Amino acid sequence: MSEQGKILIVDDEPLIRDALAFKLTKDGYQVDTAEDGEKAIEMVEGSTYDIIISDVMMPFVSGFELLKILKERGTEAPVLLLTSLNSENAVLKAFDLGADDFMTKPFSPNELSVRIKKLMSKK
């Protein structure tokens, strides 16, 4: 399968990070991973991504803080936030900060693939 785009996955949980990387690599994407928001900021400064997928609850720099920093720096890549916070406030905050999509854990890997394809098609 040809490369469809470059995705950065940011999650402090290795099992989730690795599972997402495996699924998206299998879907044909080039995938980089970061274990926290600080590392993600470094990686975004040194590379261009088509989509950034980030967990919300992380140490050091949360997904919300990461999103805010990325938008302030003019990062054009769509950002999809993942969280186990199942609250309307979390969803509203995510979109208010500029998130392009939002998914609540647990989620279907196939649903994630569909949402990524949709975000890619908007580029």
C-alpha cells in the first residue's frame, strides 16, 4: 500500500500508542509517536504532519495544552483528541481550542480510520 500521509500519535500509555501506530501503519500511513506533549512539540518543530492524534490526559503537557500551543504556532495539521473523559465540557473545550475531531475511549480502531480518512480528505 502506498503512503497515504504522515501521522503523529501522542499518548502516555504505551499500549494505546503502540496499538494505534500498528493499526495506522497497517492502513498505509507513516506514523511517528510521542509519549507526552513536550516530546510532541519537539517533533512538530522538526517535521510536518498531516494529522496529529493526541490523548488529553497526559503528564507535563496535556492534550488541551498541546492543542493550544500547536494552534498558537500556526500548525496546520488537523488535530484529533482522544480521551477517557466522557463529558460534554471536555468536548466543548476541545472544539473551542480548535480541535478538528474528538473521540472518547474506548473507541473502534475502524472508526478512527474512517475519521482520519475524512480529515485527510479535507486537506
